[in-house]
Amino acid sequence: MEAGAARTGEPVAVRLLSALLCAAALALLALHVVHLPAPDSGPRLPWWALAVAFACAEVFVVHLPTSRNAHSHTLREVPAVLALAFASPDAYVVASLLGSGLVLILRERQRGTKLVFNLGLYALEAALTVSIYTALLGAADGASPRGWLAALAALLVADILGAALVTLVIVLDGAGFEPAILREAVTAGFAAAIANSCAALLIVVVVSERPAALPLLGALIAVLFVGYRVHADLARRYSRVDTLYRFVGTAGASVELDDAVRNVLEAARDLLGAVRAELVVLPGPGQQGIHVVLEADQQLRPLVGVQSEESDWWRPALEGRAVIACGQGPDAPAAGTAMAAPVSTGGQTVGALLVSDRLFEGEGYRPEDLKMFEALAAHAAMALQNARLVDRLRAEAAARDHEARHDPLTGLANRREFVKRVEAVVEHGRAAVVLVDLDEFKEVNDTLGHDAGDEALREMGRRLAYAAGGHVARLGGDEFAVLLTGIDDAGTALARAADVLDVVRGAPVEVDGVRVFVGGTVGVALVPAHGTTGDELLANADIATQAARAAGVPVELYEPGDEQARRRRLVLAAEMAAAIERGDVQPWFQPKAHAHSGAVCAVEALVRWRHPVYGIVPPNEILAVAERTGLVRKLTDHVLESALAQAAAWAGQGLDIAVAVNITTLDLADDDLPLVVDQLLRETGVPAGRLTLEITESGIMRDPERCLAVLHRLAAAGLKLSVDDFGTGYSSLAYLERLPLNEVKVDRSFVQRLADWKHDDTVIRFTVDLGHALGLSVVAEGVENALAWERLAAIGVDVIQGYHLGRPCPADELAPLLQERGLRLDGTCPYRRSAA
């Protein structure tokens, strides 16, 4: 008896059991069997004839199916009884091993542990059989009734041992122990062993008493064998019909996709007597593909990939053609014989059902097997279609619900969901709605690409969600909304909003290997003081954000009068581009003078907009509108061109004076800026050394590495470079030495405090000492009185700038201003380091 169990590997326990079998068989042979006497009556059969008989018995096999495995029954009891009666014990063992072993090796191509196990089992069964037979027979004749009983007893004991060992190896191989399997195997084995043994004993009696009757007995045995085969085939067909019937009855019972897949694979495996069953379902609209396998351990395992390759033996099934494959050729299944049937719905093939590694080794699948398999696949398609439909509907409902309430880029709540959350809070307590408008995202998109911008937005969303405990929404673009609960007053709301902004700009965002500093402007609306609906509160928080941007402050609380300011910003945004083209936006100029001599050495160009309704629009508001409308580069180019043209005009009038122009972080992010500046210098004829470009310290620190590259190109062209608002940023000392600067400007907030003699001037002294140590000129802006001028000159500041010297004015008013103030012109500036 040989097992067709699941062959999923060779556990150590199986190899150990095989070794023990061989050792027990050798010990029994060496210690007992070789000493047993040969029969002293009847003819003698040569060992080679018995070996041929055992080989033939192994070839003509009857397979009897059990619930999840199968046992193969042969006619080996016939040559066994003949060997007991007409051959020596050692000849019996040799013939059994040689005949059966050759079939296992040459026909069934067994190797390794399985071959060792089966050979060990055959040797142990043969040794045990001759030992029991000899002991029970005694001196009696093998053809006598005592010989009959001895042979039957010996063979039945050997079959029981074989069934137990086969069941044990199945358990050790991972298939688990089921008493029904052993019970079915023993019951079927007993019936087969008794029938075969009785037939063989008849041969023994006929050979002993009437040899001429052997042909009649041979015919009877042939009929018996055919009857076995017919019975086994009928039993198998009945089992398959029963399995298919039960599957059809339960196919629609489960709407869970995993349960439906398991039911299909279990039915396929049981129906076709296979160890392995697979299901391949190709991806459909809005659905992922499936490729899972069920093996003997009852675990469903997903496999990688569902698309068939050219080398896959089951590829025709995906084209609607069932296929039987054998274990030969380059495209053959690794497990040996196998079948694949298409799974079709609505006349379209959507996948394939596969079985492989048949329990009955040496027996391939036949056309009638394929027909039964195709019938199962057809019913399986309906079961899978129903389960997959339910699964898809559930997934689509969940996805649509999530999409309706969340932003697809960041996964945060969207405006609709945020409004619901706000209105839920309005009913139960006080809170604040904070709108965060991020800075520099147009620059990130323009310079690094939209993928980088999307990653930066996702990072901002994560930071805000962490800071606000999940009450965050993305409203679109670079706008986020935060709901802060437990807010009792405006002061608390502003403080917590400032904390939210600190989280945004607390550390740079790294995208594509570039560290980007992100800032933002925040507007705050209180619940319920500034609104009782989510839309109203968001609108008012947006008004506060725009007010903060116009005022140049990071955080602003909504004020009921801000609607007028919002209208003003909308008007300015709509008109800015045309105003630049018309020349309504022009630079005004403020003088800069030597701190000790008072001689004017340069002017700074400060942008102004003469608006027909709103009058003079200040620089901060102009820049805020330009940023929101994407006109920053156009504005900078226009101011540069106008300032250089005016400098050239003054030079033609004998007023040779240097000019300084402010540029933004967005300008520095543009690699074309040095080319634009060089072209304007050549067109106007202004020497590069007479132009100073000023950028804020915080602007440089947002992306210092990128700024460094552009600044070095500008410096190499001979321009002067100045860092504005020094001392108000962060990490500046780490980069100050690396920047190709010529000038440092002390922020006006430090200068204006000098009007009070009690105020400490430590920061200014440090800046002056640091600047001079680095070879830089130090400029103090915001000088509004003589006292501040005197103190700055005493500290060592090189250049002053401020209202005390002169307010910004149009170009045609500069000469009269200098004359009115009694200021003389000195066209040199005390730069201490060359531009190169």
C-alpha cells in the first residue's frame, strides 16, 4: 500500500521515520529472516520471476479515494502468497524490493525521502510477512487450511502496519490527522487484501493439486481485477457527483469573497483528487486581481501577480480553452499532471481554475476528468461573481463615502467634512477656526515640479494633523483649515494659532533631495463670535488671513471691518498686471548716507503703486498681491528695469549714484535671474558695481543651498549683495560666511530703540563687529532722529538710511530733496569686500 499524500516538502520527522523504517527492516532481515527455512514442498519459483510478478502488481493499480487523500491498492498479495508458498524467505524479500523498487524508480520516478520511505515500508512488510507466516505455518503444508490462515494473517498484519505508517507520514507531512482517513484506508485495505489473498491461495492449491486448472483461475483473477477497477471508477464518479452536488448546493451560501474562494478551491481539490488547487481572477474595472492557492495544510496563500506569462502552462485557460498538462516539456507544471479550466461570466473569461499534483501518482487526468472540472468551474464562476459583486459594492460604498469626505492628496478632511465638524462644535462649545495659507508653494511647483509640491503638501498636512489632534482639513491648493477646541478668548486663540504656524515652519521639508523652508499666514475666526455656520467661519478666517498678509504679520484675528480690506485686495489683484504695464507701479528712491560724513552714497528703490482709487499702495501690500497672483517675477523685473534706467539717466545728468533693489525668495529660485540682470545692465549701461541686490535673511534661510548657487552667479557678475533685516532670522551665522555678501543691514526694529538712551545696543554692536570681521559694510535702516544717527556712528555703523535722512520719493524729487536737506553726493559706498 502506497500513499498519495500532499507533497509540500520533506519535514525532518518524515526523513527520520523513513530512516527508522529502513533500520527496522534491516534488523529484522539480518537477525531473523535470513535464518528462516524455505518451504519443503511444492515447486520452487525463481526470485526473478517473483520480481517480475511484484513489478506487474505495482503497475496494475486500483486507486480508492478517501476524503482528502487516496490509497493505492495493488494485486501484490498474489505474488506475496506465491512467494510464501514456493520461495525462500530471503528470495521473497529480494523479489518484493527489486520488482516494486524498479517500478517506483523507473515508472513513477520517485526520488529522495519518498523513495526511501516506500522501499523501507516494502522491506519491513515483506520481512514481517514471512516471519509471521513461518511462525504460524509450522510444519504444515502451505496448501493446507493452516497455510491459508497463516498467509491471510501475515498479509493482513502487514497491510494494517502499512496503513498506519502511511497515515503517520501524511500527518508528519503537515496534512493533519483525521480518523476517518485511517478508517477508510483500513476498511478498503482489508477487503482488497482478503480478496487478493484468497485468489492467490487458490492458485497455490491449484498448482499443488491440479496445475491444468490454472488458466481458469487466471481468467477469474483477471475478471476480479477488472471488477476492482470498475468498482473504483464507479466509487470515484459517485464521490465526484456528490462533491459537485454539495458544492452547487452551497455555492451561493456565502457572500464573503474569502469564504467563496475557499469553497471553490476545496471543491476543486476534492473533486479531482489533487493536492493543490489555484484560482486566478484577472483584474476588472475598479477591482484587483486574485491569485491564491490552497494546499494540503488548508491555508489560503496569495501569490504575486495574476497576469499569465507566455511560459505558463495554464495560459490557454485565460483565453477560454481548458487544458490538461503533464510533467514534461518547458511549459509543464512543476508538480506534474495538472488541469486548468476557464472561469467565465457573461460569455467572457475572467480567470482560471487550476488543480495539480494529483494524489494518484502515475495516473494522469483524462478527458472525462476535464469535463467534470469544467462543470465545477462554471458553477464556481457564479459563486465568485456573486461574492465579488457584494465585495465590490461594499468597497465602492466605503470608498465613495471616504472620497466624499476627504481630500485625495493628503487624506485629510475636505471642506464639506470640515464644515460638518465645525457646526457640530458650534452646538456644544467654544472653539476657533484657523485658516493656514502656506507660502512659497507656487515656487516649489514651478522649480521642483508638481510631484514635489504634492509631497510638501502631504508633509504639511501630517504636521498640522499632529499639532491639532486630527481636526484638520485641506480646503484646496495650499490652504488648510484647523479646528481648535476649548478656546475661551481671543488671546488663547491667537497663541494656539501661532503654535500651529510654528509647527508648519519649524523645520524644512525635504523633497527630491532639496530642503525647502515653508512659511505661512494664519487667519483666526472665533466660534461663535465670528459666525455660527462652518462656511461663515471659514470665510471670515480667510478674510483674516488676507488681512494678515497685507499687514505683513503672521497671525491675524478676524475683525468685522475686514470686508472692505478684502474688497481692496481683490481689486488690486485684478488690476496689478495692467498697472505694471501702464507704469503705475514704479520705484521710489530713499537716500543712504555715510554715517560719519553724511554724504549720500546710494539710494534704495522701493516700489509704490499710484492707484486711482486707493492712492499710494505700500510695498508690503503690493508684494502680497503679487504673490497671490503669480506676478512676483514680473514685478521684480519691472522694478529692476525702471531703477537701472533711472540710474543711467542720473549718470547722464552728472549724478553718478549707486542703486539698491529688493528681490524676493521667488526671484532667487529662478535660475534665469542672473541672465535677466546682466541683460538689463548691458541695455542701460549701468556698471554692475553700481547695483546692489537686497534679500531678507529669512528669505535666504528658506532654501539656503539654492540661494547660494544663484547668489554666487550674481556676485561673479560684479553686483553688490546685501542681506536685509539681519538679526531677525535664524541659523544665519552658519551661512553668513558662505554667502558672497558685501553688506549687512541692521533691522529697523533694533535701530528705532536707540532713541531711548537706556536701551541696550548689544545686538547692533555684535552685528557691526561681526560684519566688519567678515569684511562687510554695515547699514542701519530706520534712522528717524539725530540721536540714533549719532549713536550708530559711535558704534561703528558704516551707512545709515531712514526718515531722518529722507523719505522715499519719486525719481524727479530726489535732487530737490538732497538740496533741501543740504546733503552732498558721494558716489562711493564703503564696501569692504569685493563682489567676486
